[in-house]
Amino acid sequence: MSTTTRSALTTAAAPMLWGSTYLVTTELLPADRPLLTGALRALPAGIALALVTRRRPAGVWWGRSLVLGTFNIGGFFALLFVAAYRLPGGVAATLGAIQPLIAAGLAVVVLGQPMRVRTSIAGALGVVGVSLLVLRGDAGLDPVGIVAGFAGATSMAAGVVLTKRWQPPVPLLAFTSWQLIAGGLVLAPIALVVEGPPPHLTTSNLLGYAWLASAGTALAYSLWFRGIARLPVARVSILGLLSPVVATLLGWVALDQALTAWQLLGASVVLFAVVLGQRSAAGAQVAAPRRALAPPEGALVVRL
């Protein structure tokens, strides 16, 4: 097994962990608190990693951490949970499935990575597969939820591309902690203004937040950023399609939801799209301009 294949398999664990978000949100978390949920997911995880790594950004990395944290964490989390709360079933996942196509387009402009025909086909198949997997004929299409879903996909795509563009010479966990803390700090005041003080949290709520902060965020994002550093954008972003597949399987196992022939077909299409996406990017490992791979300016790192 090649090094890139092992990296792809390890990176795939991140969206598989994210697939538990839909189950945890609907079954364990308090209702109508998407911004609070995003903040409580990001901040504890980021602080824990910062205490372990004991590194903080310096120079341009303060601003870059804020930008990356907003795209990858703050904005994405808020939009993700707004879509999850306002849209039934996996409609939010269907909207999010366009993310690989957006990321591939941004990679052409920002990184100079070519848009390959197989990448476009894989991205289109991913949207079709996720639609078959999670959409229902009676699914309501709340306008706010739809806008949030598309905006969340765009935010994540921009975060993936900029994370690839800006790679600091620090340990991965430190880089992850910077983004989680920045994203959490962006979300926290907005949550207080929009949603008010946190409600009383039950044991189930605390367990749900603990899972999302640990496995669903600290571990998953560490694996995700590691994959972005080692693989082409198209190869990483297409792996995100595994999230709705896992979400559907968890709904079938944990909630006794029906699994239809259309859903099985959709899962098969998604898996085929993921495999095709890996093959399409296999020959484009270093397609970015040389300046994107050079040590970034302001790379000084100060210990806490």
C-alpha cells in the first residue's frame, strides 16, 4: 500500500466521524441552539490541544488562524447546525455534497491545481449519490436551511483550499488548536447575542457535546488537516462524501430507520465517486505553484 493511499484512508476517518453529528444533534443536543453547539464543539477541543502542544501563532499567523478558523470552524459549524436544525433528514448532507466541486474550482484559481474530468464526474456523482441516499419525496425545503447548507459547503471548500495554501512549520495538533480556538471565539459572542444565555444542560446534552468536541472535532480535524497537507485538494474534499453514508448507516442501526433499495444504490454511487475521486487526483499530488510550498512568511512560533 502506497503512502498516499494510507494517507487517504486515514483522512477518510474524519468525515466518517463527522457522520455521527446528525445522530448526536437530533438525539442528544438541546433544540434550536446551533451557534452554541458550534462554540461548545470547537472551544473545548481547541483549548485542550493548545494545553498539550503549548504553542501559539506569531506574526501573520494570528490573522491566518482567524481566517482559517472562520472558514473551517466558526462559519462552517454555525451553518452546518443551522441546516441540520432547519432541514429534515439528510437534506443538509445533500446540499453539502457540492463541496468537492466548489473546492476543486477554488483550487484551480488559488493553488493552480488542474480541474480534471474525473474530478468533475466524481463530484457530480457524489451529489447524485447523496441525493439518492438521504432525500425523501416529502422532505421540506426550508429556505433558510437551504441557504445555510450551500453557504456551509462553500465555507468548508474555501477552508480546505486555504489550509492547503497556508501550511505553518508547527506540529499538526498546534495548527489544529489555533483554528479551533479562533473559530470558537468567533461563534461564542454571536451565540450569546442571537440565542441568549446557555440553557440548563442535561447529562445527555453533556455527553453529546463531549463526543462532538473530542472524537468529532479534536480527532477528526487533526486527521482532516493532516490529509490536506499530504494530498491534493480534490482527493481530500471528495472524502467528505463519506459523512452522509455513515449518518445513514447510524440512523439505520441506532434509530431503526428503514434502509431502502434507493438508499443502497445511493451509497454505492457515493462510494464509487469517492474511489473515482481518489484515482483522478492520484497523478496530481504536487500541482500547486512552488510558492505555495515554500515556508510561509512570519513563520516564527512562540511557546506559551
